[in-house]
Amino acid sequence: MTTAPSPRILLLPLLLGSAAVILAALGFQYIGGLAPCELCLYERWPYYAAIVFALLGIAGSTIGARLAIAATVLLFGASAILAFYHVGVEQHWFAGPTACTGSVGGAASIEELKRQLVARQPVNCDEAAWRLFGVSLAGWNLLASLALFALGIGGLRQLPTRGGAR
């Protein structure tokens, strides 16, 4: 009979995976010079939250660690949905946020054109700034989110239920 792993141990790969994604994103931004678009910045938030939950779960009680695993699973699910949306915006399957997609135009006056230019983000969400093997950073984020989601689900399934049975 094998014993179930500690929930704290199961949080370690979720913590390390989240930290790796954030470090990669910051590396692409600050070392590689790839400025993030609005959606790229939004896609980082679930990872930041997952890092906090994982750290709290590791430092807390067993019940807190279980809750932290469940919270990270939800965060990675949301992250995958957001990344899929961003991939869809890049592929022009979906309309993206007006502040970072499409072109500026249709202004009836110089003042309206100035307002459009000021409101516009410097990086377009619908144009992939970089690709590896034909996959954009948003696509890689989707894959990372799905992998961490699956890892979290696998971790939850390894934990015994309240009665002790799996």
C-alpha cells in the first residue's frame, strides 16, 4: 500500500512551472526586447496568483495546501482560456480589445484622431511579435497553461478524499 504524496510536495511543480513562465516572459521583455501587448500582460496575472497560492499552500496547513492546489487548477484553467482567446485574436478568429487591435482610422477630426492615437497600445494584440516552430508566445502560453492545469488535476487526483480513500 502506497501513501499519498503530501499536498505541499504536489504544489512544488506548480510553483516552479509558474515561476518559469513568468521568468521567461520577463526575459523576453527585458532581455529580448519584446514589448508585451495588453493581452500578454493580462495573461501573466494567473501565474502571479498561482505563485502566491502555491507559496501560501506550501507554508500553510495540509488543508490550505489542498485549497491552494484547487485554486491553482482554477487559475491555470482561466489562463488557458485567456491564452486561447489571445491565439484566436492573433489568428483573427476573434475580435480583440479595441485598444490593441486593428488600425487607427475613421476619425472625423484631428482631435478624434489624436484621441485614438493616445488610447492605442504601442503593441498590437493581433500580431504575434515572435514565433518558435510557427507557434506564437500566446500559443506557448496556452500549452504551458494546459500542462500546468493537467499537472494540478493529476495532483488533486492523487490526494486522498476526506474518508481516506482515493
